[in-house]
Amino acid sequence: MSHLTTSIIREEHAALSAMLRSILLLLAQHRRQGSLPDFAVLRAMLFYVDEFPEKRHHRKESELLFPKLRARTPLSRELLDRLDEDHGRGERKIRDIEHALLAFEMMGESRRASFEEAIGRYVGFYLTHMELEEREILPLAERVLTESDWAELDDAFRANRDPLVGHPPEAEYRALFTRIVNLVPAPFGLGVAR
Ligand SMILES: [Fe+2]
Ligand SMILES: [Fe+2]
């Protein structure tokens, strides 16, 4: 049986993957054409990838879901540690990417390849991280968590979506995502519904 918690996590992964893959598609297209990308659009896409997981998604995993799992099973401890570490390292990684983007924008062609390499590595890191969570962690949670664990988690995830708890309201992130979808040219497939 699937729970609100796992469907929110999968939904957020889908939005993040769409954004990450679109960045690579956009860059590949501009490389083929020998043109420079629209840096404002790239900045907006990176802002989403930076802001949303940092403020919302990773916290829900590291502070709500993972501790419950550790309390219920000794399985996948090393993987949970690794995923927590990824959450912690993400911020530094995205700063480096943002710097590489600025260098590309300021210095032009000579910095294209290094930005492409950096973002390629980052997207790979991120997609692997989310895939591990979906393949290993969410099924493990479905196996070992109790109904009262799920009730607590689902309540917390529901509350986390509520602007009254003081986090940026979910609606703001949805609006940001939609704004970016409208900025990205149609062929790059950012049409995932949120
Ligand atoms: Fe994660
Ligand atoms: Fe995740």
C-alpha cells in the first residue's frame, strides 16, 4: 500500500528530475547550434534545484523519514548514512555549479565545456541519489514501518505543505516551477504536471 509520504517524495523527485534533465537537453541543443544559452533561464532552473530540495525535500527525508526507518530496522544503515551525507554535501555542490555557470556567462565559450562537465556530474549524482531512494528506501519503508509510523509521517508531510508552519508555502514552489516551465522552450520536455 502506498502512503501520502511516499507519493509526495516520488512527485518531488519527478519534478526535480524533469528540471535536471531539461538543463542537460538545453545545453546539448545550444552546443549543437553553437549558440549561447539564455543564462536567465538556466539560473532560474538552478535556483529551483538548489532552493526546493534544500528547504523542503531533503529535510523531510533526513528529519522525518530516515529516523523512523533507523528506529525500525538495522537494514540499509550504510545507505541511509550515505544519503544523509549526500543531503549535506548538496549545498556545496550546487554553489560550485552556480559559480561555473557564472564563469560561462562572464567568460563565454572558453568556459562552456567546464560548466557542461560540472553540471553533467551533478545531474548524475542527483539522479543516482533519487533512484537509490526510490529503489531501496521507499520499498524498505513500505515493508518495515507500522501504521502508526505512517500516520505520524503523513501528518508531518501534510503539515509541511501548510504555509502556517512557517515554511515557504508549497504554492510558491509550484508557481516557481510553472514560471520556469513557461520560460523553457517547448522541445525540452519540462511539461511534468505538479
Ligand atoms: Fe534524498
Ligand atoms: Fe529524495
